[in-house]
Amino acid sequence: MVSAREVAQVAVYGGPLEKKKKYFYVTTTQWIYFDSMDATTPTFAISATEIVSVEELQAANATSGDSSHSAPSTSFTNKGFAFNVTVGKKKTELRAATEDDRDGWIGALMPYVADVAPLSATHSHHPKSRSRAELAKVADYIKQQMAVQKKKTSFTTHDVLQALGRKFPDLSDTDLLAWGETLVSAQLLLGPSTAFKDTTTISSLRLPDKLAKKLSASDQSKLSDLMSSPDFDAKAYAESFLKRNSPDKIDSHCHVLLDQKDVIIHELKADICANYTTFLAASTEIRHMENHVSLMRAAIVDCKRALQLLQSRPTCIPAIQRLQDARDDLAHSLDMHLFENDLDAFVHLVVAAKANP
């Protein structure tokens, strides 16, 4: 087995994590940790492709996680920068010393995780048609990649284009420039407005200051109800906000409102799709019922015709006619019987009967 120092030289990213300073490393193939830098064998090692998910934790919400394959996990109460790493069905909470270190770890581990909600391939080269939530997702990816390269505080347009190229390997250089320009226009990357328009110069960029903590689920629900109301007055809402908060909070709150607008639009789209699906199912059921009614009508018409045909036929033969037919049948049967038994005698009898009336 390799030692901690040998792994540190070839690792994509690594360093101490957790309160007890366990040394974690991710290489191109493995996720490893050692008890100390002098350790000659790893305490835990697994293929990096077995990492199921990596997620950032808010410091206020961080809780102790389950241990993953004997990797220890401790509940921390002190302020820190935590993230969860899920391997198989086991989730481990880890804590970095700084925010940049946490973002670096997330950026280093995310390439091994299958994206559960990837951006749709259709029109992926048209970033201006994306919602702010999707643009923010790409900006977070760039932030994490810059953290891995220790360039989070300041980076260049060239660094961004390289990161976008890894995110969208099928896009052309022109499409990647459009993505960069859109991220700058949305102020998800801060720098000159012409940073991605003038390809002859390399501009410096930086990430925007961290926004205030996101709204809780209950606050988001209240805000959605308020903004969805037909009586919502944006001017009155802004005046009320300014009375209750200082002007320096306007920008961060506007970002919250933009994110909430995207949430509302997404919910409306989901409702419309659900209603349309229900409408299609109901239409199909109605057509089936109409077909069944048509078949029942045709069957009723056939029954009426058959009944009329039966009613048009005589129900019985008159009694006299039946009696005469019976006599004729009897006479014919008698003639045939006599003819078959003694024809000569029968002829003689007939002649004699005619001669002696």
C-alpha cells in the first residue's frame, strides 16, 4: 500500500478534514483517507466512482452524519463549513476549515458523481434562454472548479472557458463565450461587461459576495403565495421592505425574489403539464365512451328490426286448414301403402267400385 505522503503528491485534491484532522485525498481513481501524514497505509480507500452524491451543508443546519465504510463522522457544534459525501447508502458529514477549502473539495469530488438533474441537451448552446436557477447551477460549478485550482478569489476568462469546456464538452468556442457573457450579464460572475466579447485580451473575474442565507421552506411558501396573488403590488412591497430593512439589503433580496420567481414559474409549468396530461386522459376516456354508446345504439336498432320482422309473420295457421292438410296427408299415405302392398288388387278394387256405384 502507498503512504500518505506518496498519495499527497499525486492527489487531485486533499488535505485535513474533521475535528481530528484526518487526511483525505481524492486521486483520479480513489477516495482515501489516513489517520496522519506519517501513516504508511490508508485507513479507508474506495474507488472514487462509488461516490453517489456530494452536497454542501449550511453551517446552521449541519448535523452529524452516518459513518461511511469505517470513516468516522463527528457531530460539530462550532461554526464551520460542512459538506456531505455519500458512498453507496452511507452518508458521511465532513467539515473543512474554510469556505474555499469546502468548495474545493466539492469541485474535486463532483466529477465522479452522476448529475441527477443535468441541464437539458436541447438548446444547451443558448444560455440566454436559461432560467436564473440553471445559470446559478453553472456558476456554482465554476466556483467549485476555481476552488480546486486555488483561484477562487481571482481568475481569468481563460479559466472560466476551460471550466465551461469541461461542463459542456460538445459546445463550440463561440457557444462557450456566449455562456461566459451570459453569466457576467446575470452578475453571477463579476468583471468587465466586454470580458467575453473581446477574445484578444484576458480579463480578470471574481465571484460575487456571498448572498444572505436562503429562505426557509415556510418563508418560500409565504412569498410564493404573496407573489402569486392577483392583488400583489410590487411598488407597495418594495416600500414596505425599505421601511423594515436597510438599503444595502436590497440587492440580496432582489436575488431572492428572482430565485422565487423561477420557482413559481417552474411550479406553474408543472401544474400546466399535469392538467394537460389529465385533459388528454379524460379526452381519451370520453372517446372510448362515445364508441361504446355508438355500438349500443347499433345493437338496439338491430334488436328493433328483428322484433318487427317477428311481429310481421302470422303466429298460427287456421284450424280448418290444419285439418284439411292432415286429411290430405292421411289419404296420400294410405294410397302409397296400398300401392306398395298389392297394386293389382288395388286396381281391381277401384274398377269394381266404379262399376258398381
